[in-house]
Amino acid sequence: MQTPILKKTFQNADNYNECLNRLFTHDIANIINIISNSFELCGFILNNEAKKEDLKMFFQCITEQINRGKLMVKNLRNINYLEDFPIFSGSINLLEKLNAASEFIQNSFPTKEINVILNSEVLDYSVLSNDLLVEVFENLFINSVLYNKNKMINIEVHVSEVRTKNRIFIKTECKDNGIGIDDARKTMIFGSTYKKFNSKGMGIGLSLVAKLIDLWGGKIWIEDRIEGDYSKGTNFVLLIPKFSGSRNL
């Protein structure tokens, strides 16, 4: 016979897996539809002796959707891994991971003009995390690209050091010129738990981001890029503990 606590645990796990499955199925279906439509258009273009440039555009679109699908699978795998195994943390160079994520986003969206600008007070910031830190920045950059209607997608990253009474954090601000996130959705995305998903395609990636930041003892929240006007873009603010010695979480 299950105890009430054990029963609740299984129920929460079932709800969690159901949310993941719904999101995964929804987003994968969208990706497959876009790829399918692109192939149909390619066939139409070939039958009408179109230029290579026209075909190239659709093949680049297909490449982008395949990369999105790969990222979703990777995110889902990482989330399940975090649920089943302990996570070990140590010294990680934050700027190296930012640069790797910048290169990733450029390669993943070949049809889009993406400008990533990195501003940092120093050249080497060691934070308490692990190699999954690059996944955090990749997902934030992906979000900035997918929810952006501008011809030129601008992502400005500012890195600095902040001190509290008991700890030193490395603060990273990722600012974009996308469509923004209204106040109600800001609260929903990171309000109480990383397991709260939405149907806009942000759930799996941002849930992984929130989970990792929490495991490292950090914080994450969302601000407007231009204070008081969410439609001018989003600022994802991360605080990750500065590495100060050998430590595991």
C-alpha cells in the first residue's frame, strides 16, 4: 500500500512526464510540418525550373528546423538526466561557454542575421557550475531568435560581478530586440517551479535553464530590455555563484 507522500510523488512525476510529452509532441509536430511544407515547395520550384537561390533558401529553412529538433531532444535528455542522477559542479569559465553558445546560434540559423555582442568587465570569470552551462546560454539565445520579428536579431550580453552579504555572484544579462514577454508571462515562466510549462514552445528549454541555475545555487529572472515597455525586447538576468574553491553540489 502506498503512503500519501509516496502516492503524491508518483502523481507529480506522472504530471511532469505528461507535460513534457505534450510539449515535445506539440513542438516536434510543428517542426515536421515546416519541413514537410518546405519539401513540397522545393518540389514545386524544381518542376518550374527555379533558380538555385530559391532552393537554397528552403533547404536552409529545413536545416534550421532539424537543428531545433536536435536541441529539443538534447534538452529533454538533459532534464531526464538531472531528475535521475546527482549533478556535480566545479570551476567553469563562463565566457568560454558564452562564446560557444554564440557560435552555436549562428550555425543553427543560417538564414537569419544574428549579431551577438559580448561585454565583460574581465576576460576570465570562473563560476560554480559544469559543462551544461553552455546549454543555458544556447537555450536563451534560441529563445531570442525564435521570438524576434526583426531582420537583424541583436543579442547583447553583459557580464559583471556582484556581491551580496554572504556570497559573490557573476551576473549575466542577455538582452534581445525580440517581441518581449509581458509581466504575466514573466511570472509564469520562472514564478515558482521549472516544471510549469506553456504551449508557446519555451517550456522544455527554459525549464532546463531554470533547473540548472537552481542546482548551482543561482537565480534567474526576466526584465524588459527597455524598462516599462516589454514589446522592445527581453532581458534574461542570471546570477551564478563565483567559484571560490573545490566544491560539489
